[in-house]
Amino acid sequence: DAGVIQSPRHEVTEMGQEVTLRCKPISGHNSLFWYRQTMMRGLELLIYFNNNVPIDDSGMPEDRFSAKMPNASFSTLKIQPSEPRDSAVYFCASRDPSSRGYTFGSGTRLTVV
Amino acid sequence: GQNIDQPTEMTATEGAIVQINCTYQTSGFNGLFWYQQHAGEAPTFLSYNVLDGLEEKGRFSSFLSRSKGYSYLLLKELQMKDSASYLCAVRPLYGGATNKLIFGTGTLLAVQP
């Protein structure tokens, strides 16, 4: 099992540019989560999907953020336009309802300059 | 709302025992998780408690008291590789949305020789 796969690992972009982060959950996991981690705020849940349907997006900070899950094996988190305060590590996680733990990907370190 | 508190930093000596506390206030309760996160890496699942009492897994144990909104993670026979951030996370239970995992800001543990 390859685990949760995120791309890119690192992204440096200029303010105002569009950023797209990608995630492939573990096969068979029907829940997918997007988190953002910063030193100040820790791990914050942005949005999560059950069976490809967005369930709770209350953590999405602004309309500049959007997330999609077109099928069970792929999700994107898009920031348009990006701002320096969006700089953080973005994690994707997935879960199988029969298991206890949530499995995290390696994260995407985003720097907006 | 949700509130999860844990100490920011702790220091312990190699070979010793350390206890990391976590208190929480959430809208309903459907389980408490502990995760370990080494610098620059993804969080990895350590333990899960949903009923009161102690869960033991090797050198790591986790305790839960639901009436007190309290948990601790106990690490025995500390090793240098245990130096990491330890994250307490709670799964609330409300409105049928039971899949959400809310994290505390983490406790950075430094193990010294």
C-alpha cells in the first residue's frame, strides 16, 4: 500500500497566483480530509468528504479556497488568488470506517511570496 | 465549540517515563486519538480511546476519563527517537457528523541524554 499520496511536496508561488494541491487517498478509504498546519494555529481541519461528497467545509478560511473530489481516488485543494498568509503545510488524510486511525499524507509545504 | 488543551513543551530524560496531558471540551464525544509527529513529517497514529480507562500498546499507553474531559499519553523507557510533537485529537459527535477529527496544538517533547 502506497499510503496517502500528495503532490507537490513543495510549492513556492507568488502572491496572486493560483495554487492547486493534489491528493490520492488510500484505496478503499471512503473519507478524505484536508488539514492546514502552521506554528501558530496547529493542525486545522479545512474540509472533509465522505464518499466523494463534501460534508463539512466550515474550516475553509475564505472563498479563495475550494476543494473537489471528482472520484474516490483523487481530490484537489485550490487557492485562488494565493496570499502570503496562506503559507503553511497542507496535509491530506484518509480513513477507512472499519479502522481507528486516520492516515496522513506527507504534506505539501506551500510558500507564497 | 471545541477546545483542546495540552502543554506546549516538555523535556524528559532518556530511559525515564513522561506523561503528556490533554483536556478537552467538545460538542459530544466519539473518541480521542493521540498522534506523533516528527519535525518535517506527517502525523502518525499512536492510540485511540473511546471508553474510560487505559489502553496499553508497548511503551505507549493512553488513558481517558470522559466525565473529566481528560486524557494522557504515557511514554515509558524513553528513547531519543521519541523526541517529537504529540498531538491530542478529539472526534466530536453532533448532527450525525462523526468523522471530523479536531486537533490540539501539540506538545513538543524533547528527550535528553
